[in-house]
Amino acid sequence: MEQNSALLQMSNISKTFPGVKALKNVSFQVNRGEVMGLMGENGAGKSTLIKIITGYYRRDSGEGEMLLEGKPVNPANTLEAQKLGISTIFQELNLSPFLSIAENIYLGNPPKKKSGLIDWGLMREKAKAAMLDLGIDVDVNQPIQMQSTAVQQMTSIARALAMDTKILIMDEATSSLENKEVETLFGVVRKLKERGISTIFITHKLDEVFKICDRATILKDGELVTCRDMKDLNKLELISLMIGRDASDIVNKKKIYDPEKQKANVFFAAKNIRKANRRLNGIDIEIHEGEVVGLAGLLGSGRTELARVLFGDDQNYEGEMFMRGAAVRFSSPNAAIRKGLAFCSEDRKTEGIFPQMSIADNLTMPILGKICRFGILNNRKQRKVTQQYIDAISIKTPSMQTKIKNLSGGNQQKVILSRWLATKPDMIILDEPTRGIDVGAKGEIEELIKQIAAEGISVLYISSELDELVRGCDRIVILSEGRKVKELVGEEISSDNIMAAIASHSSQG
């Protein structure tokens, strides 16, 4: 099979929404058996382009052309796109949780007997073979909800392949996977490549782009910037093309160690924190005033479980906690908030925002008691607080009354951070604060965290992005299997040292 032949060609594609030109004459090509990275900041037009390819949107009438294997196509919906051989795997998996792995793979397309009835035995047999072909040995009769995220991702790929896929679109498909699971997924992508199946790969994790992609197509503000071979790009060049300026200040940013932070008063301390299910096994942690303490570790290491205990969202624990030396035990998150704590959860879409509500309503939710009188909202005070944070941290929005669901991921995250800053906290817990947002917005969020700490607010910073922790933390606590296995301070902090601590403990376990 010829590897260099064009499989998908899109020429001069435009898409207009009321008041917005989302795509402006974009041309895009994916070759057979190629892994193409589709790159750009939030709002660059990536999602719009993908939705046109998959039939969710129609391109502007009379604008451009889309060819698949040299033939003009214009899918009217996602089902039509799937029949053409175009499948998509999203960050939020579109699987039926109560159905088995086999049923999910063949949902809507089951093998049948001559009688027209579903051939359950053949379906399970084919599903087992399909998963083994992807390197996964699993009982395909088990409900999908009982499986890990990695197995669910592989099930989505198996379903796509069962529909004779020619192009697989992966949209932030690695965001919830551990490094080992990502490598397994990449192994599958390489196998698909050998079969001549192409992949369009979208991610904000730039290291992954360099690992798996052959080329990168870069969009900005709805326009094509360039398409380049990955071997001709480095990280600085890629980021600079994405944000439209020299990105040296982002790529080369380093934390300046301030030993005075270690001399400041201890604001919060937790001692011998344990949970009965052994997800936490006697963790000690201290956070000084104005200090940024990173929490590193693989998925399942206990990072989020510890954060929820500290914030009063989980009372089922043993151990002690202290604030400014006084013992505390929060009965609820509301009790923690009253004591000066704030918590940005890792799942922005389901736990962080109220999607149908305005920016103003989202931002002021925890301080309604301060801007209401006799149960009636003081609109003037709400507008004043909201505008203060829109200006202070550059939230990009047409209006404070815009629904938060219509903002980019980075701006949604800024609203959530503003919500908690408006409570005037003494300490803020940030769980994956930059997940799913583009490199430019990540830089802005990191700078905001630096400003928060400079104001004397203590920060507990949880992230799977080691470079972020290295750039932003005064001290890093490393967890593995619910235990604190290492603590790095100042000049000791590096990605290599963090990974070495994780690897050494994992190899012992």
C-alpha cells in the first residue's frame, strides 16, 4: 500500500457562525498511513475542522472541497462519516457503560445469523480477537464501566476498526492515561499506520506530538499557519508557530528558588493521613505561607484522594490536620471554605463549571452570601467583582453574561480560579489546573499561580505535567501507592529526579 498517497484532502474550507469566522480558507491533507498532528491554541479552529470532517458541521455553502481517496465527499452527519470510514475517539469516551466490551464494539453493527438474529457467540469471538489484536487480553463479556480508562480507549479503537475505518481521529485521547498506557496506545497507532490507516492526533501535550506524529498542521485564529514535518521542528518553534510570537519566555521559564519560603510560618500541616482502603498510607505534608508545593505521582498514587481529604470532601480518614498550628477536622467542603481553603478540581466540565450559567454567576457562586441582601442578589456588586477579575487575569469573553460553556478551556479555568480567589483564601488546592488547555493559556495560568503565591497564599499544586511542577514549585512531594516516597526542594527539583523517584519505588513495588 502506497504510504505517500493523499487519503484526505480539504481545500479552502471555511465555516462561519453568527459574528464569527471560525475557519478561513483552510487547506488540510492527510496521507495514507500517516499520523498527522492538528495543533493550535483553544479557538484556533481545530474542533471546527474536525466537526466538518466528521459531519457534525457542514462547511460554508459553496466554500472549498473535501476529497476522500480522491472522491468528493460532504458527510451530512457523523453516521454518514463513519460509513465513509472516518471515526473519532474523544477525551470523554462515547461508550455505553452498562453494556459489555463486545456489545460496545459492535453496537449498531452486530454480526448476525442467517435468521437475522444477533450471533452472540461470533460477536464475543470477534471482539476477543479484536482486543487481542490491540494487545489487550480482557474478558469481553464484562461491562465496560468496570474497565480502566485505557481498556475503554482500546474498546473505542476496536469499535472504529470494526467499522472499516480509514481515518481515526484522536481528540485529547491520552489526557486521562498513565505514561505506560499512553505507550500502549501509541503502539496501537503504529500498528494502524502499518495497515495504511491514518490518524489525526489532537493534544495539548507537545511531547506526545513529537513521539507519534509524522507531520503537524498548525492553525491560528481559524487560518492555516503551516504544515511541517516533525523532524524539521523543535518544541520552541512549534509553540512559537501556535501562539504567533517567540515562545522563549514559555519554553525556557525556570523557577527561581527562594530559600526564605522554607523559613515562613507553616500554614497547613497534615500528619499520618490514612484511609481504610489503603489509597492513603500515612502521608505527612506541610505547606508554608506563600509556598507552592507540588504533588507528583502516577494516576492512582493518591494525589487527588489526599486533596479531597484536606478539603473536607472525604471524612473517612485517620490522621491529624493543623492550620497555623491549631488542630482542624473539616466536616464538609463548606467548612473548609469558611476556614480559608479553596479547591479547583481536576474535572472542570463535570465538577468545576455550571455550563448553562453566565460567567458572572459562575465566578460569584461561593460569595453569594456577601453580595446578596435579604436573599436578593445585588447585581451591581456582582458586576463589580466579575469585572475586577476579568480585567485582573485577562479573561477573554464578549460579556460577563456569556455562558461559561462558550469559553475556551483556558478561559473557563481562569473563571474557576477567579471564583476561588474572590473568596480571599489563605490556601488553594489546584488539581490538574492546566489539563486540556493550550500552551499559551498554560503560561498564563502558571503566571497567575506565581502571583497568588507572591500575595502570601499557600498553594498545593497537583499536576501530571512534570515540566509545570518544575517551573512553578518551591518544593515537590512525590507519592506512590498512597505513600510519600520523596521530597525535592529548590535546586533538587527536576523532571529527571521526579521520574527517578517514581520509577525506583515502582520497581520495588
